[in-house]
Amino acid sequence: MKVTNSKISLFVQFILIVLVWSSPFWLSWKLILAGIFIYYLQLIVFKEDFFTKRNFNTKERGEMTFYSFVLEKIGIGVDRKRMQLISDYIFPWVIFAVTYYWQIFLGNLVWLSF
């Protein structure tokens, strides 16, 4: 898969992924849950997430994810379709589970909540 957009767009996607993975420690679980549903709505309506479509010009779901791109760049072969399923259906709920445990069970406060 050829990258079709600028390195700046890839960098922005990387920063967003870092923010998402760090979100359990600074963002309310309620906002993360809302974000997960917005992400799924995006997948239903547009059939792909915005940055993947922009950066990799995918025509079919599962052709490429940012995770696949990074792993392939460092020489680790992955099943792109399986990685897409994991990144869409496992990763969001892992992040939510970490968030819920960190905030509810451990009682840690976050910077952004409502």
C-alpha cells in the first residue's frame, strides 16, 4: 500500500493515536465512551476512518490501518484484515476497560470530564 498523503498527515494521525491510547489517564470515561460510539458511527457512515482513507487511499475495509503501516515499516508482517478487526473492535474496548478501571475502581481523577 502506498502512502498517498503527506508526512504531516501521517504525523497528525500518529499524535491522535498517542492521545487516544493515553486518554484513560486524562479524559473522563464518559467522553471516551462517547468517542467510541462516534468512531463506530464514522465507520458505519463512511465505511472507513477519516485518516486511514486520507493517508492510504483505501478502497476496501481492511486494506490498511495505521498499525499495519507502522508494523510493516519496521519489518513485522501482519494480516491487514485481522489488524483492522483488532483496531476497530478490540483496541477501543481495551482503552475503555483501562479507563474504567483507572478512574472508577482506583478512583483517579482526570483533567477533562463532565
